[in-house]
Amino acid sequence: MAGYVGILVSDPSLQNQFTQVELRSLKTHFMSMRRESGKLTVGDLASRMSRLKVVGENLSEQERTDFISDLYPNLNDEVDFEFFLKVYLKLHAHASARTGSPSKNSSAFLKAATTTLLHTISESEKASYVAHINNYLAQDGFLSKYLPIDPSSNDLFEIVKDGVLLCKLINVAVPGTIDERAINTKRILNPWERNENHTLCLNSAKAIGCTVVNIGTQDFIEGRRHLVLGMISQIIKIQLLADLNLKKTPQLVELVDDSKDVEELMSLPPEKILLRWMNFQLKKSSYKKIVTNFSSDVKDAEAYAHLLNVLAPEHSNASTLTVKDPLQRAKLVLEHADKMGCKRYLTAKDIVEGSPNLNLAFVAHIFQHRNGLSTQTKQISFLETLPDDAQVSREERVFRFWINSLGNSTYIDNVFEDLRNGWILLETLDKVSPGIVNWKIANKPPIKLPFKKDKSLSDGIFFLELLSAVSPRSVNWSLVTKGVTDEQKKMNATYIISIARKLGCSIFLLPEDITEVNQKMILTLTASIMYWFLKQPVEEKRSANSDSENGSLLDTISNSTTDDSASESSVE
């Protein structure tokens, strides 16, 4: 398997302005621009950089031309990659200053700020997330020697460098995402093993809905604090908002009046449902305002005071609503929350300052602990009239997460609704193959790729043999079952997904898609493995082919033992 190959820039200060993912993306754009005419000059930059986000969207070509010509009057000078990066940084800063924001249309829920142009972190958020990690991973056998982490230190950014903590945290957020047999957990990991863990982490994070377009394995190895914290923030939010759907909490139908509204509710993102729930409860009090965000609308803590009085009137304090100082009111609100048994996730200062991430976490935890919805409601009957196609739901989830993982301008919450105008599909095509889209053409014919449904694939052996063929050391056959029972098939399926992600494949399907031989999802798995293999150097392909000739893999399974030596990691 190929090791990590980064793009190096001779100027260290310039190198530090970008993640490796950003450098690879910009290098692709730069090479594409230069290929068009054989060389790239300063005068070409204004028109060619129209393809770049922020720079291309927020500045007209004339504005880019004027800005560049003022800085670099010699328009015929040829441009190399480092000069291109410097111009990009200056244009990006200029465009951001014009718009007042470094990004457009990002989701407050899942798109944590990961821009490398602002290397700042929130100490309050770090302390809150460290407390969360200390609580939920305290009983983990491997991590126990590192926990609890001191929230006032930077130990968190050192511990994540081997990738184990983040993999474990993903499994806390969405249990079963990673087969922990695939995590390298030796006391001292070599660079190859450590890179495997980070690759597994990033691909698994994408699979549960995280946006990781600005993060690469090298960023974790270097302990880039703002990127590490951004990733942890997304994982924790996914965990906290997991119950905000009708499948997990059918009582949410109380928030709507009829079946048509139920369908609308089902299409909303979790944070929007959380806001609707909060306003639903506030209507039961004397609070007359509508809460539209988790920042400015809750700064005075009045909405919180009314919300907690509705949910837990037995702990109410009359002075909470009469006190004039917002900070003092926020402290009383947190005292009320403590009596309810809720973890805080934030301080009174965070409430007053309007920290959106921490306020959202606070409200989500209140919902998990006491949502105030009826356990028996006639409105649940609406759910019985709605279509319940589990396979379609899983497929929609897979495609939605994959599209969101590309970092398009808009975060989609529903494939069927949010792709209707075709814009996101065009952006997706352009992400997959930069420059391929002619933006004047909007209609693209659908592509149907058949895949024969063969029930013999349900045991997973075929895909384990395929993975072993492309990377002989990737599969530890002593951990593979014969795939006879449903439980054995599921164990093999989870192992397949984790091994593929560990290699570097972007995998979004679920174990059920393998055991049920879901044709479309099986096709995406095979294609992802093939795509990874085609990207490997020729020498490694030859090595894989020669290594795979060393006997029958099925014989290995039948003769495998479960002693300690056989169950050690295959990575040497």
C-alpha cells in the first residue's frame, strides 16, 4: 500500500496556510489551467480562477483583473504553483473581506469552520468536547491510560495523532460504524499503521455524515488544532442529534397537525427539527418570541428559562425570570439544568456570548434527557400511512452523505428534494472531474449500471478475497468467519467495510447492503475498491499480484486458529 505522499512547498509559511487536501485540490486546478494553453501567465489568472470557490463566485473577472494587475504589473510573467498559491491567498482574503464571510451556504450543524486562513479555536468548545470524550470513552480498555484528558492542556491534540481516539469516538456517535478489529492499536505505531488509522477515521467520518473536504491524514499527524476540533465537533453533534427523527422518536409527530406536515418534518435536517421542538415547547409558556437560531436568539437566556420551566417545573426558580442581568440568568438556567440531570456542555458565558455549537449541544442534550413529548399520542397513526421502504432510505442516506462529503456549496438534507434543480449534481460532476462541466448546459441523462443479484455474495468472502487480492496484507484471515449464519455474515460485512476504508476507499454502504446483496450498493463498493487499486503505483500492483498467488484464501479460513499469535495484526 502506498504511504502518504504530500505536496511540498518550499516556503514553510506558505505551506502552513493550507491543508494537504486543499493543496491537492489547488494543484489539480493549477495543472488544468496550465494544460489549456501550454503555460500560465499572470494575465491569465483573472479569467482562469473563475472556477475556484469564493474567489470565482464573489469577485467578477474585472475585479480580479484589477486586483491582480495592481499587485503584479508584469502580466506576461509565467506563473509557477507557489506564485499561484500566493495570488489565490490574496484574492481569497480580498473576496472574504468583501462578503464578510469565508464561506457560502454552509450548514451550521455539520460544517464546522475548517478554513485554514483562520487558525483559531474556541477554548470553551475544546473544554466541552474533552469532557464529552472523558465521559463516553472512560471505560475503553485501550484509551484508559490516556483518560481523563486535561481540558486546560493541549493533550487532546497529541492523543489524536495515532487515530485511535477518533475511530472510537465515531463508534460512540454511530455504533458499529467501524469494526474495531481493523483499528491498529499497538502501543507504538509505525507511520504506515498510523496513516491507516487516520484513513479509516476520515472515510468512516464521511460515511456517518461529516464534511471532511478540508482535512487530510497529515493534518491529524501534525495535530492541527482547528481541524481536529472541527472534526470532533461534527462527530459529537451527530451523536447528540441522532434521536431527532421520526424513526427514533415517533412522538415528534406532536409537532405537526396532519400527514402532509409529517412528510415535511421528515425532510428537515436535525437542527431544524430541534428548533421546531424548542418553539413547540415554548408555546406552552408565556414566551412570545420565535427562536430561529442557537446564537443571538438565546443570548439573554430567557428562552432557556421558559423552556426548562415547561419541561421540569419541579425545579423552577422564580428569580430566573425576574433577574435583569443576562449572565446571572444564564447561571440560574444552568443550575436548573443540573437539577434535571443534564450535562451542561456550556458555561453561562457561552450562553451570553451566543456560542452556536455549544448552545446546540446543550439543547440537544436536554431533548435526549427530557423532551416533554407524550408517550402516547393519536398523531402517531400518521406514520402508519407513510411509505416505509428501508432499502430506499438507506440508499438515499448513502448518496446524500457521499455528495455532502465532496464539499459542495450547499449541504443537502434530502436527495429527492434538494437535487431537483440540478445545480448540486453539476457541482458534484465538477468535483469528481474538475473542468468537465460546461456550466451553460444543465441537462444530463441518467446513467443506469446493472449488477446481477447473487445471494452467494452475502457471506462477504468474495469481497474479502477481492480486498486481499488488491492488498494482500490488508485482511487478517484469522478474524474472518465462514459466513454461514446471519451473525457471521454481518461480522464479515462490517470487517469488509472497515478494511476498505482503512485502505483509503470512500465507502458509504451499510453492512446490511452486503448481507442483503443490495445491487446498487454492492456496485459502489466494487467500484470504490477498483478505483483505489487503479490509483496505486505499478510496482505495488505487481507486488499485490505476486503475493496473492500464495495459496487459497478459503483454505486459510477453514484452517485458521484463534490463538494469540494468529490473531495479531497482519501489519508488520
